[in-house]
Amino acid sequence: DIEAKSFLSGIFKKWPKVEYYIKAKKIADGEAEGHYQLGVFCFEKVWFNEAREEWEKAVGISPDYDNKVSEQLALLRESEAKSVYAMGLNEFEAKRYENSILLFQEVIQKFGDTETTKEARKMLADVGQKIIEEQKRNEEELKLRKEMYIKQRKQRLTDIEKEIAGIENRLDRNAS
């Protein structure tokens, strides 16, 4: 019925995981393929925890799923790594270098030796370089500000000395 589908579609948009719970309820006890497919569904929705849980259920029911699930878990780990890496890139581009360092380190520590981990290592080096460059710029800017301040103070001192000399000249003229 079209109205029912439209109603469910609205519910799924408002509460997306409702669809997951409905699908999970339909899986019969001991149905490894159902859990495996539900894991695939969750993975496509980027619900990584639920995907992992469903795949673990499938293997628990039938060890025959071990190879399939291992492949899916490898894809899931790489997707998780890419997600954290992307957050690190966003932080880097926003010049929030400390946050980007933490995220790139998380990729390296949590996700092992993957292409994304290699990229995270490169980005850590880039972040370090950017921090060094920024520190140099800040030091140069501080040096220029200090020089400008000293120059302004010296000029002010010269102006005060001129004012004092002018006052002394007037006093000398008035005294004579």
C-alpha cells in the first residue's frame, strides 16, 4: 500500500535506525545469512557498530561466514579509518593543527597498516611542518612588532626631548 510505504519512509527519515530494528526483528533465530545481509545494510548506512555486531552474529551462528565477514570487517576498518582521516583533514584545513594531530594519530594507532594509515603518517609530517612555519611567521611578526614598538618609543622620546628643549629655550628667553 502506497500510504503505508510513504508513512514508513517518513519514519525512516526521522528515525533512521528504526529501519534497522525492523529488519533485525524479521531475522529468524539461527539465520546467519540474515545477520550477514543486515550487516551489509548497516555498513552501507555507515552504521559501523551495528554492521560489526550483525557480522559477528552471523559468524557465531555459522563459522562458514568467517571469510566473508573477515573481508567485510577489513572494508569496515578502512572505512572507519577514512572517516577519522577525513575529520583530521578538515581540522588541518581549518588550521586547528592540534586536533588534526590527534585524529591522524588515532588513525595510525587504531587502524594498523592501511593506505589511510600511510596517508595519516604523511599528514602528521605536513602538520608538523605547518606548525614550524607558523611559529616562524609568528616569531617574525613578533620581532617586527617589537622593532616597531621600540622605534615608536624612541620617536616619542625624541619628541619629548624636543618639547623639553623648547620649554627650556622659552624659560631662558623669559629669564633674560
